[in-house]
Amino acid sequence: MKKLIVTADDFGLTERVNEAIVLAYRNGIVTSASLMVNGQAFDSAVHLARRNPGLDIGLHLNLTDDPFKFIGAILRGKMRRTDIEREIRVQIEKALGTGLEIIHIDGHKHVHAIPLVLRTIREVAPHYGIQAIRAGVVKTPEMSSLLRRNPKSRLTIVKQCVLAKIAFAAWQFSCPAKTHSGMISPDVFYGIEHTGFLDLEAIASIVADLAPGVHELMCHPGYVDDELCRTPTRLRAQRERELELLTSPEVRKLIEDAGIRLVSYRDLVESRAAACK
């Protein structure tokens, strides 16, 4: 069967982003949310997560807003593995300290795919009971169509596609570490190149590309307000468009007609546990 996890990133960024994510879960196709423990609306996100226990919660590991500068700091020796491990532990412990069940881990700006970070996560996270991590196996279907629909944003889309390829390459480079970890991942990850440009046509192309197995689509629903405008994010009006899309009957019908089952990371972990019995 074709299964799809739909994860809303930036849970905890602002209160209105939190509200939108929960709405996209209740009335739309979102099944999972990634919690930013150092987001300014962290407490609000925790409160909403407790009121919506069916919403799967993961940790959105936030180490930097500029992954390329972060990589440069690692290469120059200014960012040591001990520093990275310490921060990962701090964020995991803050998330678990809420009493919420943290099912998976991923990275803000996809830092979890950086080899040193990925190896550290795989060594540390299982000790805290975190059993799943976002895949670095990235696919970018129908790029030409996405570029045609967004002629003024082609450079941004191309940059995001390059980032997707880099993340994939970094993940493959770190694959040997996978054998030393009990962590599980979806088969394929979608959405990097669609960040800010997710629309019905994009979801249709992803749906058409899905093979049997479990896959993940990243999204960023939200509402624009003064609080969001004060945060260092380029995604503003795009978040409201994504919320409308994710809660639309058209996207629900598209997924149902394709015979795709919406699942969460919790389902992924429980399926593996059942298979191991």
C-alpha cells in the first residue's frame, strides 16, 4: 500500500502558526508536526499538542538559520561534535520534559542530513526512546512544471532543488551509520523544492510519483500576523495558502482517489515493532 506522512514543520514558531497546524490536522491532511523547542510559541504548541493527542509530534532540531555557514563552521573546526551533541541533548530533553511522546526527529533547514549531525543524532536519539528520523532520500518530481507555474521565483526553486540534492548526497554519505542505529525512516521525502510553492498541482505530481511504501511530505501551514513578520522567515503569505490547500476537499479527494493512506510516524514505528515480534 502507498502511505503518506504529512508533516507540518515549525510547530512552536508563533501562536498563529501553531493554530494553523492544528487546524490542518483536524480538518485537513496533516498527520504529524515538528516541534521547535526554541520557538517563541513553544508553550502554546505544547498546550495544543496535549489537547490533540492524535497529532504525532516530533522534534524539529533547530541548530542554525544558515546551514551553509553551519557546515563551514564544522569544516573550520569552530563547531565541534561535542557542541552539537550537547545542543541535541538539550533540545531532546526539553521536548521530552513536556511529557509529550516524541516520535521522530528532523532538522530545521534540513541540518539533520549533515553527516556529523546525522551521526550524532543516530547515536544519541535512541537512548531517549526516539525511534524515527526524517529520510534524506529526496525526490523532486515535475520540477519543470513547478518552474513554469512560478516564473518569478525560478531562482529560489532551483536553489531549493540544489539543497535537496545536497541533502540527498549527504544522507547517502552517512548511510553506513544507519546500520549502527535502531532508527527508522520513511522511504522517500518530498517537499524541499516546494517550500513556499506547494499547490494542488505539486501534490498531484507527488501523488503520481509515490511507490508502495511509506513516504513523507513536508509542509508549512500558518497565519500571517505581526508575530510572524518579526521572525526570520521568508514564508509568510505562503503559509496561509498552504493551510487553505491542506484543508481543501480537492486535495483530500486527490489522495483518496489514488488509494493513498494517510499515516503518521507513530504508525511507522508501530508497524516495525509489530514486524519484529
